[in-house]
Amino acid sequence: MFKKNCFKKGLWFIGCCTISIMSCHNDSKPCRNQRGKLPILGNKDITNQGDTIYPTIRPFTFTNQQGEAVTNQTFQDKIYVIDFFFTSCPTICPKVTAQMLRVYEQFKDNSKVLLLSHTIDPKRDTPAYLRNYANKLGIMDAQKWHFVTGEKDSLYAIANDYFSIAKEDPNAPGGFDHSGRLILVDKARHVRSFCDGTKPDEVDCFMRDIENLLKEP
Amino acid sequence: MKYRLIYCIFGIFIVLYACNDNPYKQGKILYSNFCANCHGEKGEGLKNLIPPLLQSDYLEQHRDELPCLIHKGIKGEIEVNGKKYQQEMPAIPKLSFFEITNVLNYIQLNINQSDSKKIFTADEVEQGLKKCE
């Protein structure tokens, strides 16, 4: 009888401890793509001949922080990570930029990986403004991380290709609405992975996806 | 039966003890809603773009201006720990003096890690806010 009682108490004690530990401990979620080939994202089309056509990023021409043209050619034979931001952004941009900086630090010596940040406020964010912003982040090499501006409509349109959001919205803080996603694009201009750039643990997974994509021929 | 209750109460205390690491609950929530996106969860700032709040001499030197600074935002150059920053800080006019007090104290104690003698009183913040009108 005594033994049984003690055992029961012990169970209660262990139960309570487990609940208390679990309730405070934030287990990091496992990554979406555990291993294997990254999928090509987006709805595919199948032609009459039976070929599968995956969505690709449309041709673009923007201007970077050095005043140089940045086009699809700039990213030929490279994989690249993009985001949308604006320099006067009062909300999530600095948080996302801090995560872009992590990606930059991780892959700065790998010439196969480039970064591309699009402003969604081209009126204010001239190349000079963007250069100033980049320099303050410690990015002196515009060939590695392009901060670009351009025609407002083309900037907003290309956000669709990246499955991101960029638009003017007078009700949003700072006057623009945009998502904080980071998006990974392969050599064939297909979107292969994305993450929420405000969540460092998602970015951890995202960086593993970049490593993974680098292994593809 | 009696023991069960005792163990459960004990368990609840463990939960409270383990989770409750910060007395400034409202300050913490306000900080993560209004400050952390730019200044960082730990107040580390962002390179030369956004100044740190962690061990920041600015908080000490401009103590009296801090309530107004949150209420009205700032434009123009400031110097923090010997570095110059130009990024504009947006105003947060919807915070009450009480909320500003809580967030300032959270910043002082948990982010800036200064000693507890330097906490703001609600009166002090209310007076500070009158000066900026």
C-alpha cells in the first residue's frame, strides 16, 4: 500500500514537472524541406505536347545603389535571394534586413549566391539613398548585394512573380504594404524556397535550403 | 487526494517561476510591438543604421527627453556610444504616459541593463510629456 502510494505521488510529481518544463520551452519547428531536392514553387502548366512549364521570373531591368543596371543577366549562373523593403520603413523592414544580413554573412564568400533587395518606394529611394542605406549596413560591395529601384509598376509586378506582396497603401504604416518574405531563386529563374524574414528559425531552415540548392548541378 | 492538490500547486509554482522572468509585463509587450522590429529583441540595434538600446549612453545623457522622443519620434542626426545615426524614428502618439513609463522601465532594466535606481516614475514621464507640447 505504501509503495503504491509513493509510486503514484512520484508519477504526479514527474507529470507536473514535465508540464511545467514543456509549457515554457519553445521547441523549434522542424524545417519544411527536410532533405532531398527543393520543389519548384508555383502552379505549373502542361502544354499540348505534354511538356511541363514552371513559372519563371519575368525579365527585369532595375537600377542598383551604384546607378548600374541590374537585369536577369546579372544573375546568370547564380542563385539569389530577394526581399522587398523601403528605407523609411517603420515596421518590419529592419527585422527582415537583419535576417538578410545573416544570409549575406553566411554566403558572402560564395560567388554563386547573390542578394537582391527591391525598394517599394522608388520615389524616395533613389540610388543615392540606397547606397547610403547599404553602406550603413556595412555593404560596400554592390556586386554581391544589389539594392534596386526602378519603375514603380515593374517593382510591384515582379513581386507577384516572387509570390511576394508589394503595394502602396495609405493605411499601412509608412504608406506601403509588403510581405517580409525572403525568396530563393535558382539559375533557371524558378522560385525554390521562401521563408518569413521576421522569424530567425525559419531563416535557419531557409539557409539550409540555399546550401541544398547549391549542390544542384 | 490532498497530496495531489499539493503537487499540482507545486507544479503551478514551477510554471510561474520558470516563465516569469520579467516584472515589466506590459513594457515587454510594448517593446516587442513598437521597438524590437528596429532596435532588435535584445536592443542590439542594426549596424550603423539603427542605434542600440543595449548599454547605450544616449539613454543616460538624454533621460529627460526620452518620454517625448517616444511620443514624437526623432529626425536628424544623433550620437550614440560615439557613433552617428541619421535614421528617422517614427512617433508613437497612441501610447499613454503610463505605457511610456512601462516601456521605458522595461528598456532601462531588461534591455539597457542599467541598475534599478534609474527607473522612471509615472509622474516623471507625465511631466516630461508636458514639455514636448
